[in-house]
Amino acid sequence: MKLLVAGGDRVDAGKTTFSVGLLAHTGARGFKPRAGNNYWFDHDDYERATKEGRLYGKDARRLADASPGAVRPEAINAVHRLWHPSPGPSKGILGQSPRQFVVDRVGDSAGGRPASSRPAADDADGVGEFVVNGTVDIPDSAAERLPLDAAPRVTSLPDFNDLMAVMHAEALAALGETIAAADRAVVESYGDIARPLEGFEPDAVAVVEPGRARVYDGRRYAKACEIATGGPGEGQLEERVENVVDLIDRTSAVRLPALDKETRADPEAVADAYDHAYDALLAAAFD
């Protein structure tokens, strides 16, 4: 059983809270293929990870903690990007004026190989490979705490695209194999991106936003992703959720009550609060 949780809003849609409750409800393993955080706005999370010589975000950590067994965030998150605010009107390498990419962590110590093909020790101490933006100043703490000396440095978008076509693509493909091999998996997307892995076909999809979740048949959703991008391997790399769901009918929609901080921190409590939504999602998966 493979379930996808996507967001109807670009920020604060409630995907991770919904996902950790779903993990408690189903006993599945959580995955966050792509993630990122901001050196300025998510500084506590940045400090927590880099003081361990690692780079991951709170969403991947929450999913890892809520998954069965001992799971590292890096093992379920193929690519993590560190941003910082962009000074002035500069759009940087990636053309996004509010922020600039600083460092990517890609895969884990086994170079992104799926769990079935790497030594058990890698799950204990892997931190991944790194890619550095050679056009910005790297925070001193990142340079001191992360193994960046030998990391490739990119200075243009074409160079970065070439590198991502190898490093990032391999890590994401390997994680896709791990997800495919899992008996039960909950995959969380990022922002309002329709799906975080090319070709991933879930059994059912929950599109989460404040106050509600919309449920979709997974096969139809995956087909709509292909249509919205012009077909497999064509069009945009990332498609927005609303562009996809406009093409298909939902199987159901449910209300999501607001949860206090204490409830959000407890996956079992979230599972109790959102059990009606999870029942609707599982009904779509097994229809």
C-alpha cells in the first residue's frame, strides 16, 4: 500500500501533521523525498542538524520518528536543500528572488543506494554527499560542521542542472526503489507540488490544506500528473497540485479540525483526531 500526501497550499498546509498521524494509523514507514529549510527562518532546525554534522529538516525528522523502528531522516529524504534569504533583487542561480540555495545534501553515506543493497552500518551514520552554491557566502557554521571541502561547487544554472541530472536523480531513483519495496509507505510531497517522485503511482492521494483533505484515486491522480506536464518525461519538472486535481474528480472530501500544539506533537493523538480522514483515504486505496 502506497499513499501520497500532497499540499493544497504552498506553506503550512498541514501535510506533515497529517502524515505522522497516518503513520500511526497504518503502521507504515514515512518518506519525504525532497525537502528544504531556511538558514534564517528555520535556524533552530538548522542548528540541531548541523551540530550533528548533518543536514535535514524537521518534517523528515518527524516522519522518521513516527515510522516503525529506528529510522534516520536521511534514509527517507533523498534531497535536502538549505536556503537563505536573497539580498536585494538578486534571484540567484535558481531564479527565486526571496531566497537563494546554499547547500544541498544528496542521498546518504551509501550514495543513495536503496536500503536493501547497502550495509546496515550505513543506516546508522550516513550523512550523504553535498553540493555547494559557489556564488554565495556559506555560513561559517555550515563550513565548519559539514564536510564541504570536497563538495562540488556550482556557479551557473546549466552546471547545476547537469549535476542534478546525475547526483539528485540517482538518489531520488534509489529512494523510489526503497518505497516500491516497502509493504506500506506514506510519501509526503513538498510545498504544493503534485508529486515528489517522477513516475510514482500511489494507491490513493490526500491533498491536505487547512480545514480539509480531498481524497483521490491514486492511478487517476498519477495519470493527471502526466497529462498536466505533457506526458512522461516532458513539460515542467514540477506540477502544482491544483493543476492536477482540476483534471480529475475526487472520491471524497473531509473536514480536518484544528489541532493544538500538544496534539500535533503526538502521532497517536493526531491519528485519533483525523481517523475519519484516514478511513476515507484507505477506502480509496482499496476500492
